[in-house]
Amino acid sequence: MAAERLQKRLARAGVASRRAAEEIIKAGRVTVNGQPATLGQSVTEHDDIRLDGQLIETQAAEPVTFALYKPRGYVTTAQDEYGRKNVLRAMPDIPGLHPVGRLDRDSEGLLLLTTDGQLTLTLTHPRYGHEKAYRAWTAGDAPPTQAELDQLLDGVELDDGPARALSAQVATDGAFIVLGEGRKRQVRRMLDAIAHPVTRLMRYRVGGVWLGDMDVGEYRELNSRDLHDLLNPSSIPAQVWDRQWERMLRRWG
């Protein structure tokens, strides 16, 4: 194989997404042929590449992807300096397995984990706009009205710039929110902006993959059909989509 950038090589091996791999390299955790690696360095299949002293296999294993019902109280960072419960402890011990994006500690629901760095990039980069759908429960005597939620469709100003929901509708004691991006605690901050602070937040869909009837802490491996639906939700037949929505409403509406 021809030479390629080190961060791409790490992503291809399932170590992390390219962006996460860049941070790993900057942190000095990677060596190439016994020497500290540099960001942007070119490598080939013949180079000895190690992460924290462990050899990165020349031929990457077939990537795997899981859906997990993340419990509240678990963090999704690869390493946590405070020793809090990490979602990786709930998963099989597979080299290179990492969360796709984040779901904050106080939130629950669908979290994808994969060894496929390219899939992580595709799902997390804003330019691809893959949907993430949430069920929020809010504080106060009354849930947000549809008129208030329509403000989220028009866009609200957050401290890191404007944010807009793709859809927002009333639910019992809260709302259903769909986003095309995934900034830190974004749903919570958007609902705060219209004076309806969140008391509980659950993600029920990413792209075309739904939480369905999974229990808290349960995980399953995605098959080829799941992965296709994940990246191509518009190709899912309307009747299948409607069944998933009705199932979600019965459980969480």
C-alpha cells in the first residue's frame, strides 16, 4: 500500500476517528518505528506503529458497530480523569472500539460504538447532517407549547452560535426534538433558551437506527442492513418508519 497520513492509518485500524487520532498523536501516545510520531506524518504498512506501546496491527480487523442503550450516569469519553463509569465498561473488550460522538453523563438512550473510524467521521462531521432524535422531559407546571417549540425551528442563539432544530413537537411533559448536528448538551441548552429546562433526556434515534425495545444497558451488534439504514434513512419504507415511530410513542410518548 502507498504511504498515507498517520491519523488516517489509525482510523483505518479502528483506533479512533481521524479527529480523535489527531489528538492522540498530539498527546505523544503514538510512536512510529520507535520514534515519537508527528501530526501529518506519512506511514506505510511496513512501519511499526504503536499506541501506548501496543503494536497497531498492519491489517485492520473487519469493523464492528454496536447500538447501546446508554444508562444515565455513564460518560462517553474514552478516558475519564475522575474515574466515573464509562460506557466501554458495558461493552465487549474489542480493540479500537469507541463511542460515535457523545451523549452527556446525565442523558440516556441510543449510543453507537464502532471500530470503524470512517463511520465515526461520517456520523459526527456537521457537513453530513445525520439526524439525531431526542425525547426530552421538562420542568415546570406545563410543557413547552408548539408555538414555543417553533422558535427552535427558526433558531435560537447559544453561547457557541445559533442553533436550529430540524423538527420539534409537543410531547407529554416535554418535547420531541430532531437535530442535524450534535454540539455539547445542545438539546438542553436549546430548551433552556425558551425557558423549559430539561429534567430528563433520552436519544431514541440516530440516522435510520432506532432504540426500539432495547433495555437500559443492553447492546446489539448492527448488521449490514442496520448500517445501510443508519446512513440512508430516506431509503427506509414509509410503513417501516411509521411502525418505529408508533413503537417509540407507545413507550416514550
